[in-house]
Amino acid sequence: MPEVKVINVSKKFGGGKIVAVDNVSLQIQDKEYFSLLGPSGCGKTTLLRLIAGLLQPDEGEIYIEGKLVNNVPPEDRDIGFVFQTYALFPHMDVWNNVTYGPRVKAWNEERSERIGREMLEMVRLYERTDAFPHELSGGMMQRVALSRALATGSKLLLLDEPLGSLDAKIRFELRNELRRLVKDLELTAIHVTHDQGEAMAISDRIAVMRKGKILQVGTPQELYMNPKHIFVANFIGESNFLEGHVEEVDKETTIELRREVFVQISDITKKKGERVILMIRPETFVIEKGRKKKMNSLYGHIERLRFEGTNIRYEVRLENEDSIEVSRPTLVGEWFNVNDEVTVSFPPDKSYVFTYPSKGLREELAVE
Amino acid sequence: MAGFNITKILDLLSSKPVIRYIIYSSSTIFFFALILIPPMLGILLKWDLMGQVFEDPNLTSRATSAISASFLIAIFVSVVDLVAGLPMAWFIVRGRTRLLSIIDTLADLPFIVPTVTLGYSLLLFWSDPKAGGISSLFGSSLVSPGWLLVILLHFTFSYPVVVRVIVGALQDYNYMYEEASKTLGAASLTAARTVTLPILKPSIIASFILALARSLSETGATVMVADTFENGPIFINNTRVAGQEGPMVLVSLILILVSAAIFAVIRILGPRLKMPIKRIWPNTERVLSNSGIVTTRNSVSIAIFLVLVLIPSLFVAFPAVSAIASSTFSDALGGVGVWQGYWQSLGLSYFIGIIVTLLNVIVGLPMAVLIARKRMGKVLPVILDILVNVPLIVPSIALGASLSIFWRNFAFIPEIGLLIFAHLSITYPYFVRAMAAAIERIDIELENASKILGAKPFTLFKTIILPLTKYSLFAGAIMMFARSVDETGATLAVTTLKTAPVLLVDWVRRKVPATSLEIGLGCAFLITFSFVVLLVLRLIVRGRGRY
């Protein structure tokens, strides 16, 4: 059963100047849908290609099904790989693309044909067997690429931004289909993406990567509810960041924001006097008209608002000159207007506190 | 500012459809009147003489064997080029070592180095027991001048062409397809055979055509190494010298027609040619993909390149270097004896080369735009796209023979004029094809953006098309120049004037008493100047980046 283990793997390019993957260790369980998530250039595709054998690691070990595969060429790793631009062979029709794997593995004709038919029926393209890749739409090409990768019977599916070049609507449809397929066929999938929404919707677990390193591995819920790193907090979902320092640590932590605004949070891991960043998600806030005295109340006025369909987003300028974004469901509660005086509050256990990054906040959140 | 005004005037003129129409039609008329029609028509003017061949059975059999020799050698050599060149190109692109990048540069040389010098070099290497080449090991000529040496020669100059074209194609090739194939379980050889090669098929066919065309056309070097053996071009040359116009015309016509037919067949059938990719032998191909076999293959490729191409080509350096140490060198620089004629010939060659290059750039640019951007209706550009290739595939001496018959009717044209016309025809396709391809590669949206921002046609050409095709323009111009300097067959056919390669052929064939030191040095000068041209090209390309 395909279980993938990556131990202390590094990969450098450009004569060692660019460290694409930096001492990464990772374990992916059998039948797990696993995503490598991060901004472009974070090393996620390199890591996937290392697992596939398309690249050789400079250091470290890679195991598939408990077997060390460092010196095993891609053709002997028994994997399925879906390329970002699909890499459908332009000189072969759909049928020959899909049955290529069985043919190079010299399966008997009957078996190859059966697998080819099953795969194409599964992605609903059996009627298009005679079509050439250039005659297909993006979504169809994606499905052919998928069925070609699966036709070899491999139980480990590697996907490099498989939905990246599709229209938004089709992307949504296909990502549900993809997950259902992987679960139905009991595959192990490793999916590379830069789209956090996609990773959240499709994965059992996600590894968030930046600059060649893995910052956090967890289920979508864990990453959202309990980010261990300020970059993860920012990259998964949306966040407000407020600067301050720890005023008091007791049963709760009291943080002083700018201009003597005090708030309480449940996290008591920080030390008194420490410079910190308070992170609160826009959808956490309760927003009310006027000046209400409640726990963790922040006062200000609506500076701008954006209607986004499902949500309305308010930009609130607080009295201490900090600015925060508040997101509310459009169809729940009242709407506010620009210049309305408002009170914004949040519960102590739904906010997170991070030590102020030594290189500054901007550098720590940079995606490039 | 004057420059500003000129641009403004040219912009104004270029905005007028009439002016554009005039430019495109004059370019088209020039092509038909000077490049295409004369070489086609000349032969037909001598239609009545063609029967002469059949009056003399000896002549008939000579003509038949010369024609078949030409095509057999060309096809054989081109096939061998592919078989030997493909693995070499593969090795150059995939091997990624410093040595290979040097070999890659060496593969450029045959485009620039005159073939006649190659002919002499091979003669020394394979046939001259006193020259220190391979024959000196045996004490006698290993390969005597004749058909075998002709085959070796044709392989030597056409193999690098094939390697060059395939290396270029492999570098542009999207490696992803091969990776996809490997992730599906294909061994390296299987991936190459079923995925990469079929995708590269157009380039493979193109390289085959180029090799074929070069082999069919080459005259100067072939004359040097052929002794009494005759292929098409040599037969044409011999009958021309003997004043037998009928056989010359007939063989020229047949060479032209059969060449055209072969190229048409390849062009039509090539794209439909299916490579055998259905059957896969996973175990055999896996064994053949192992590193031992690959190393052996690479070593054989390098060995073929060294023994059959590089070392024989460089052999002319020996007499050249000895000449530098002797009095021959000072004689040469002083223009004493045979050298007076040499420098005159070299001057003539470069003069013709420059004139021809300038003229073709001027008339070829509008043609390239016309073809690439489908101006002047839908049909004309497509027809022109095919017709500009004709001078490329026609054996140049046949083209020259026909051309000279045509222009002889216009007695007022001086011989040097004929020479220029012949070289115009032969070099024209090199430039127009390269430029048209370069212009086609420019995204049409760039032109649209420029127009929307207010650029008139001339400004658009000056600010967008020219800067983006600069490299191809220089490269095309230098190819043209090099081809003109190298051209022997057509030159022999149209004039008694001695260009440098014609003179060297005379020296080697002992028509002019020249020592081997003199011949070697003569070749070396020609190569050195060609090298400078190549170097200039490289510097231009490097200095200005890709564009």
C-alpha cells in the first residue's frame, strides 16, 4: 500500500545557489489525500518531482511503500503523475494516450483495452476516444490526463497543479470529482497547489510550504483553527494583524494594542512584556452600530465597504488608527454604511498571538 | 530633426495602401523575374538540343549513371546522416558537459566553412600518403579519389547540418512529454522512440531535406575528390567544358525535375508518415536503455564525429601551418606568383557576396513579411512560401547552367552580372525562409498593441518587427554571404571568372601549378575569414541577447 516517506530531503539548483527544497521530512499515509500548499517558488513542485523521480535529491531519502527509491527511475516507481499542462502526447489520440501505460508495461491486449475503456468511462470520455488532444477542452484534457495516469493501475497519484489552468467553475466541479475518485479507488494522492481554497476543500491533510521548508502539516481544520506560524495564519484563510505587547499574563493574556487599547485572549503562552502580533480572522468579529461596552470591544467607523456576494466586507478604522477588516454574511444581520460609528468585538478564544517576527511582519508574510 | 522627418514621411507613405501594394508587388515581381523564372526557363530554350544524348550510346550511359549516382549518394548519405546524427544530437543536448558545448559550436562550422576547403582537407586525409593523414599509415592511398571519397565527403559536410537542426529541435522540445512517458512506466528508449521522435518528426524531415539538398547540389569539393567518377553536377560541368550543350541541358533538367519531385513527395508524405509507435517491446527496450549501452552509443557517436567529420575537416591545417613557416607565406602576403590571382579571386568572392547579400536583404524583407503575415490575398503567400524553396532544392550547377542560357539572350549583361544573378537565386531562400519564420514567431498581439498605441506601418516595422527579428536578420544575411562565397557549381556554369572556390578547384586539379603548401594556405585563408564571419555573428548574437 503506497505510503510515502520523505526524510531530510534537500534539492538545490543553480550550482547550489537556489535551495528549492530545504531539509524536508514528511510522511504521507496510505489512502490519504495530501496537499502541498504554498506560494509559487516555495519548492512544492520540486518536492513532488523528487517523489516522482523526475528529479534526484541532493540529500535525504525517499521511501514509497517502505522501499527506498532514491535510485529508482520514474518508470519503475509505479506512480501516476498528472502534469499542470497535462502533457498529453500531441501525436496520439485519446485512446492511445490512455492505453500508453498498459502498452509500455506490455499488459496483454485484452487487459489494456478493458482498463482503457474503464478509465475513459470513469471520466465520461469514452465517446471521444478518437479525438486528439488539441480537439479537447481544458476540462476534457484534464480528465484524459487523469485517466492516463490511473490506467497503469498505480495506487499513488501525484498531481502537479492539476486544476491550475482551468476556468473557475470547472475547477470547482473537477476538484470535487477528483477527491471522490481518489476516495472511491482508495488511492494515495499528493496534490500540489498554490490555491488554499482548493487545498482546504480537497485534502485530508495539507503541508504548507515556504522557501523550501514545510511550516506546518495538518488537517484543513487544524491549519485554519490553530495555525502554528504567522505565515500559515495569513496564507490559510484571511487575517487581521494588530501589533502590540503583552501587558499581563494570568488566566488570560492581556495585550496592549496601540494607544492603550487593551484586549484579552485565551492563549497564555507568551511572556509579559513580549512584543507580539495579534491575529483575528475577519469572520470572527461581531459588529454593531454605536458604542457598546462588551468584552474585547474595539471602536471605530466604517471607512469602506465591499459587497462580495456571499459576504459584505467592512474596512473599519479604529480609534487607535489601526485598520481591520470585518466580514459578515450578507443575508444575516443588518448592513452598515460608510462613516457609521461601530463597535467591533471578538471572543478571547478565537484569536491568536504570535511573537513579533525578528525580520518584521512584511518580510515574514511575503509570498515571494 | 531630420531623422524624425524621414520617419514621419515613411510613416505617411507606408500608411497608403497603394504604396504597400507597390512594395509587395515589386518584391514579388523581382522574385519571379530574377530568382525563379530564369533558371527554370533557360533549359527549356534549348529543348531541341536535348536529343543529342541519345545519339551517342557512351554519352547516354554516362548521363544515366551520373544521374543515378547523384540520387543514390544523396539518399544514402542523408539516411546515414540521420542514423549517425540523431544519437549525437541527443548526446549533445542531454549530455550537458562542457566538451559537448564545444562540439555544439563546431557543428556550426560547416555552415560557414567553404566546402571546397573541406574537399581538399579530405583529399589529404584519406588519399595522400605523404600528407600524414590516415593514408600515411598504410603507405598508399586508403581511399583513392572516386565514388567512395565522394560519399565520405558528402557525409562530412551534411552530417553537421543534420546534427545542428536536430540539436535545435531538441533544445526547443518540451521535455515534459518524455517525463510523462516515464511516469507511465516507459524506459528511456521507449520514451524517446514513441514520444520524443514522433513529436520531432517535422525537424527530422527538415534536416533530411537539407542534407539531401546539400548533397545533390555540392559541386566544388566533389570535383576535387571525384577523379574520373561522375555524378550529376560533375557530368554537367564536364559536358559544359566539352561544349556538349545538349547533354548538359538534359541532365540539368532531369536533376531539377527529379529533385523537385523527391522534395514534393517528402513534403506531402512526410507529415503523413506514421512512425511505428504502436508496438512496444518493454523488456528489450529496457535492456537497450541501460547505461552501458547508452555509454557505448555515445562513444560510437563521438568516434564517428571525430574520425569521419572533425579530423578529416581539420587536416588542411597541416600544410597551412607548414606554409606559414616557409616562404610561401610571404609570397602569399606579397601577392607573388599564383597569389596575385588568389587575392583577386578572394576579392571577387567577397564583392559578389556583399552585393548579393545587400540586394537580397532589400528585396527579401518585404517578401518575408508578405509570406509570414499573409499579405496580398490568401493564395499568393501560400504559393510563394512553397516557391521560394525551389532554388534551395535544385542542384546549383543545373540552376546555373539554365540561368546562363537564359541570360545569354541578353548580350548586354556583363559576366559579373550573370554571376550576381546566379548567386541571388541560390542564396535567396536562405534569407527569406529564416526571416519569414522569425516574423511568424512574433505574437500578432504585439503588432496589434503597437497599432492601437498609434504606430503607423513603418514605425511598427522599425520598432517592433525589426528589433524582434534582428538576430534572424543577421543570421540570415551571414548565411547568405557564406553560401555565396562557398558556391562553386553555379559559378562554374555561368562564368569564366574565378571566384575563390573555383580557383582552389583549379589548383587542386593542377590546372594551375600550385604546391600543396600553397593550396593548404589558400584554404586556410578562406577558412580564417569565414571563422571571423562566424565570430562576428556570435558576438552580435551574444552582445544583444536573444533579440
